Amino acid sequence: MTTTDAGEPTLTIDELAARAGVTVRTVRFYGTKGLLPPPVIGARRVGHYGREHLARLALIEELQHRGMTLAAIERYLGQLPPDLSEHDLALHRAVVASWAPQTVESVTRAELDRRAGRALTGEEVDRLAAMDVVARDADAPDGDAYRVDGGLLRLGVELLDVPFSPETVLAARTALLEHSRAAARDLSRLLRDAVAERGARDVRSLSAHMHPLVVQALLTTFQRSLREEIREWIDGGGEDGPAAAD
């Protein structure tokens, strides 16, 4: 792995494929289909990929898990701005993941590594377990299997590189669950009142249509609110902010 002039880490095509859990051939195929933007060509004509490429591969994988064909994925990605950031792509992936109900699967240790996009150390698996992302499957005959929610796994793996303790991550998760459930109750009440006079079939159809839209609205609103809070904390210079320490 190398870095750009701005200090951003870059990946070779082999490193990108390994991190994404796909083959080099798949990366090249996606590139020829226009699903991935071209890499930055460096010295010795070596292509360098960034975090946006990795996030786009994760989005493609999520779309495939939802049962979308390659042609449908091409149409979906073709509607997105070509210069979406890593965080914007992650937002789209979170919305796509919300289309399906929560699914917990039992996977082998090798499959866990593959889905994580890298070889996890024993300590990293323990940290994922502490964050309640994976759990050892006690019912597995060989004892070497883990129960994992695919929607949470990639997020948990990304959190492994963040300098927060598992306790902090769990506290943040608790706060998010409490507030998101409160928002869900309020929104559900509003929607129930709005469709109170409609038939059950119309209500189910409207619910299926509104679900991804509501999730996207919540994610976008939260993303903006969090950005504003962080900006105020950094720029405010209050007694608890970094400017005060300076």
C-alpha cells in the first residue's frame, strides 16, 4: 500500500481485490463495464485505487446480495454522480441494505475472513464479538463457526481501524438504537394516521415503497446533523473542544 501526495492510502489492484473479497479478474471486469472508475496510473504504469473504489465494490456486493442483475446494477450506478465520496457510497449501501430484513448466518472462520475482506486476527475477532457484530455459534458441529449479520460485519471491520474502545462503540450503538427507535415510533405513528382509511393491501404496498425512502431520509438527516455537531465541536473552541486544548 502506498499513499498519494495528500497522504491518502492507495491500493494496487491485488490489494483492492483482497480487501473487497473479490478476484482481480472481477475488479478488471467491473472496470470494463464502467462500474468502477479507472485507477490513478503511477510509476511503472501501476494503477492505484482509493477508498472510493473499495466503497463502490462494497455497494456492488450489497446490490448483488439483494438479487439485482448486473444490468440492473449498471443502471443503478449509472444514476449516481461519478465523483461520490467514500462516505456517500457507504450511505447508499446502507440504504440498499435496509431493503431486506435482518439476516443472521452461521459462517466458518474462513468464510468470515472472506466476507470481512481481509484475514482477521484472533484479537480482531474478539473485538468484533465485544462489539456484538459476531458471536461464536455454539451449535456448530466443529465449533469453528460464527453467527454474523452481514449488514453489520463490514461496518464492524471498518471500526477495527478506528481508535475507539469496544466499550465506546457499544455505548454509541446503544445511543443510536434508542434514538432511532424513538424516531421510528414517531414516523410509524404519522404513517398510520395518514393511511388509516386505506385498505390493508394499499397499506402494505405503500409501506414497501416508503421504507427505503424513509431510511434514506433518516440517514441523510443524521449525516448532516452529525457533520454540523462535529464542525461546532471543532470550531467552537469551547472548554471541551480541541480548540480549547490549543
